[in-house]
Amino acid sequence: MRVSVQSMGVPATPALIDHADRRLRFALTRHSDRVKRVAVRFGDENGPRGGVDKFCQIQVYLVDAHVAYVRDIGTDLYDVIERATDRAGRAVVKHLDQSRMGRRTAPNKVTQLQHSSDGATYPTQFKGENT
């Protein structure tokens, strides 16, 4: 699983990058074989003006499923990253379940059976060929 971390408007300290990477790997370790790559972006939308504007967005690119996208906003960047990674883990499980269910609910090819007078059962495409 490849993880790329980008910082926007906030200094990307090694501690912050390590925190995001560690939390993400913990949240996705159960399904890491189904994850192609993960893109994490965090930053400060308003810059030095302050306020509730720290964000973390995570895109998880899955094998044979849709992309899971999560975005969270708050005042403390560490808390925002924790919430976003937890939500990303749940979103991946949901996407994988939906893709599995989509495959399970596909209609199966059903062969209708025809009963003959001698008690044997034949598929309908062979109807008329039984002797």
C-alpha cells in the first residue's frame, strides 16, 4: 500500500506526517491487500486568520471497487487526522462490502428442467432429443 502525504498551508513536520501514516496504516491494515494507494492532504484553509479550518482529506484507491473519499475539518490537526483516518477505514469496508454484494446479487444462469414420461429430467435445451 503506497501512501502519499501532502501538506497545504501548514508546515509538514515529520511528527505530523508520521502521525498520519501510522493512523492510516492502522485503519486500513485489515484490507491492505485490496488498497492500491492512498492520497492524504491536510492543511489550513484560512491560513493565519484562525478558526475551525484545519482539514484532512483522504482518497483510498481500491482494487476492483470505487475510490473511498473522506474529508474532515476541525481546530486541531492531529484530531482531524485521527477522525478522517477512522472514517476512511469504515468507508473502505463499506465500499468493499458493496462491491462484493454487487457481485453476489448478479443473476445466475438458471437452467429450467423438463420432466419426461420415463421419470428422467432433462434441461430444456435438450427437449425433444430424449428417447
